[in-house]
Amino acid sequence: RMAAKKKRRKEREALGDEAPPKAIPKTIENQRVYDETTVDPNDEEVAFDEATDEFAPYFNRQTVPKILITTSDRPRGRTVRFCEQLSTVIPNSHVYYRRGLALKRIIPQCIARDFTDLIVINEDRKIPNGLVLSHLPDGPTAHFRMSSVRLRKEIKRKGKEPTEHVPEVILNNFTTRLGHSVGRMFASLFPHDPQFIGRQVATFHNQRDYIFFRFHRYIFKSEKKVGIQELGPRFTLKLRSLQKGTFDSKFGEYEWIHKRREMDTSRRKFHL
Amino acid sequence: MAPAVPAVAEAAAISYCQRQSRPGLRPDPPSAASSTRQASTSTWGGGVLPPFPFILASLLPRTKTQNFCRNEYNLTGLCNRSSCPLANSQYATIREEKGRCYLYMKTIERAAFPRRLWERVLLSKNYEKALEEIDENLIYWPRFIRHKCKQRFTKITQYLIRIRKLTLKRQRKLVPLRRKIERREKRREEKALIAAQLDNAIEKELLERLKQDTYGDIYNFPIHAFDKALQQQDAESESESDAEKEEDDDEDMDKREFVEADDSDLSDFEDMDKLETSSEEEQEEEEEVEKKAPRSKSKGKTPLKGPARRKRPYIEIEYEEETEPATKTKAA
């Protein structure tokens, strides 16, 4: 193969100006199997759906997000610290210990106290490995598998802690219909008006069905150049299931479940 | 006489048989019980019998202080002479199946019939009543067995209660991990991370937002406004022709040349596309261009700097003097 490459390069040089343009290398993103649920920016049906779904009150600025973060039973130190850091990243969030309470009973209490979202971080062998994100007044519930969690002190940077300002939100690459709803779920965690003075940005970047979360502080050094400095925890999520109502494992109506046999067959097919 | 004797014998035989098969009453005197126990060892003979316990020592679960008995009919769980179901021909245990407790009894009369050896009695669900039933069934049995049976029954009912309570609470479901899949997911995640080029993506997004003026007035980059104004000039040959705009046009004419040259050096051609499509920015551009105009005039250095600037792609240095303190405070 090296020989073929060399030959090709020589040919190109030999031809000089008449050489054919360079071929675009094939990447997985290029070769991605076309997903029929890809959202077209001008799609009216989607726009209408989004205007009437559970996040409409948030996007119409009627509700202010208030978030409850909790863990599974008996969280270990790492998970507890991760929860604390997460609560500094997300404004207006509160961490409560689980203490063996059943989720089905927590949820009505949360709704009574005006919480809009519930985050449950599941822990296994002293590391957090799962995340359940539930939009509370009867909203969708998303269950993620969480991996590569890095706490703030493990990230190589020299910045300070995140301040209390409301960060901006970047949602990248959420193309399909499913991705759209998940993206809106993430967006509804943060208050709608970011404070640009804080210069903080929370990013949810979707790449090949993995959602990478990063939290940065940015500076515009000049017009064309921006410097970013990572502060805050980082983790990656992979969607396992999306449920229509609030968290109910037995009787819930699942909108999407990751079925390994069907969905993991092709390397170029992604769902988010 | 003759018919009476067999009748009596028959009656005795019948009664004896009945006595044997009926589960309840066992009117055997305690002496008979002790003799049966001894009988179990004596029938075997002296030296033939293996030493207690009657199984291989290697099969016997031991700890430093105790030996355990794995026999399922064992009453206490320990391996003792008095609590071994194999060594004792009269023995009783409590076992539970599917939440119901049974009393199992073994007597010497049935030692020859292994299939019928263990006799089973269902105990009532009521705790006190069940204790009475145990007493009833094990009347005249040795104290040790009776006592241990009741203790075992108590323990079993306690753990059944706990099971019922726990099933009402939340139960932790264990999901097995599949190693191949875990490895695959990890690898794919790493590759996705590399493909994502997060830093670049974030920077790009932020710059785009800056271009689209989501930040409003916070960042004053004059060149930014300049570019926009220029693009606007290029895109629309005829503007709305305000008087102010015409003034700016002259200035822009001077500077247009070198700025355009610099523009070609810059690689971000995306700006042009974006700026052409967005229409909201026009008004803001006008304002910013106006702001720019007095500032540059006051400095008076721009015409001198013209040729020098052609070499350098970034024209920042001059203009940032005013705004630098602002950015510095933000950085702090």
C-alpha cells in the first residue's frame, strides 16, 4: 500500500497543475448510513412538535429550571465529589442524599416542591457509571451509561473553579429526531439566559452516539482566535433508553431502547 | 382360647401397625428411644464402624473452632454426635419449602425403608400454633431434639418475615457486564473522542456565535465590525444610502484595499457566507462603523500604518490599545 501511495504522489507531482483534485478521505462520519429521522432545519412537523412537547414551557421561558441531583444508595467518595462538582456546573441545582428512598416516592415530592429535573447518578464499584435524567412534570426520562468521568482535580488545567454565572450551552451534532429530543433535554437543564460575563460554556458534543460533556471558560483573544480553558468535570454519556413519562422501569412507555442485537450491527449507523 | 389368642395377637398386631403408620402419637417410652440410639451403633458391631462422623473427613466443612454438617436434614448445622441425622436413628428437623415449614421425623422402625424414612408434617402458619404442633408431634422425644426443633423453627419464621419485607422494598438488579461489549464500547468511545476534536469544535462554535453577535456589545473588536461593514459593502453595491454611510464609504475606500489583502490571508471564509445571509446585523454594523470612524480619526495614525499593515495579517495592535484594558479586566 505504501508503494501505491508513493506512485500516486509521483503521478500527481508529475502532472503538476493538471492533477485531479485530492480525494476526500473517507471517515465514518462521511460514510454514515443515512438516518431517515434526520431533522431538516426547515422541517415544519418537527418545529410544531417541539413547540408542543414537554419542553415548550421551558423554551417559552415560563419555567426556570430547578434540578435535583442524587445518587444511588450509599454513594462512595468519588461519586459524592462528582455530584458536588456537577451541582456547581449546573446553576440552581441541589444535591440530596438518597438514603434508600424509592424513586417512585421521590418523584411526587419533587414535583410538589417545584423541581423541573431530576438527575440520578448510579454508582458501581465506587465509580459513577450511569445517569438517569428525568424531566419532572411528566417529562421524558433518559437513561445513560456514563464513562470516563474525570473530576476537576484530575483534569490538567490551571483554572479556578466555576463561578456562579449561568453558563452558555453548546449542543453539537444532534441531528436525528432522537438526538433532537435528547439535546433539548440537556438544554432545559440550564437557565435560558446565559450570563456572558461569566464566559463559561458547557458543551454537549455528540459524536458517533457518544455524548461528550465538557465545561470550559473562554476568552476571545482576538476576533479570530478564542482560547478555552477546561474547568469542571468531564464525562461521556451513551444513551441507553428514552422513556416517555417519568421514571418507571416496569410500566413505562419506552420511546427508544438500545437493542444491541439490532442496533450494533453496522459500524456506520448511529442513532443520535 | 385358641381363637381368642390370635384375635388378641391380631389386635395387637393391627394396633401396632396402626400405631406405626399414624403420624401423630408415638407412645414409646424414653428408655426405648435411648436403646434404639444405642442399637444403631450396636447393630453395626464394634470395630467395623468408622469413627464419627460417618463421612470422609475431606468432605466435612471445617473451621478452626467448629465442624459443620452439610446434611440437609441436620437440625443445628454443626457436626456433632447428637445432631447428626446419620448417626441418630430417631431424629427430627424443621425444613421450609416455598415459605411453609415442615417438621421432618425419622424413627428407627422405618430404618429399613429408606423411601418412607422421613415423615413430614405441615406446620400451621400461626407461630404459636405451630409450636404446639411441634410439641404434640415430638412428645416423649428427647429434650435436645425438641428444643432445637423449636429454635430452628423460630429462626426460619424470622427470616421468612424478613424476605417478605425486603421484596416490598427496592431491589437492586444486577446486570451482567459482557466483556467483549465493554471493550468494544471503550474502544469506540476513544475513537469517537479523537474524531470529535472537541477543542476545535468548541472554538469554532464560539467564534460563530461571536460573528452572529450573540454577545452583543461586550466584545468590541473593531476589525470585526470593519470586516462586516466591508462585506456588506461588497455584497450590496447599492446600500440604503444614508448620509453617514457615505462618509464612512470614503474611509472604507482607503482602507479597503489593504484590508482585503489581509482578508485573503485569513482562512475563515465562513464569515463571508454567514454575513451575507444574516440581515439583522446591518443596523448594528452601521452603529459600530460610526463608532469606529471617530476613534480612528482621533488617533490619526491609520494612514501611516497602511503599508506596514499589509505585511501583517492581524491589524490588532493599534486598535486594541483602547480595548485592551477591558479585555484584561475580564481575564483577571
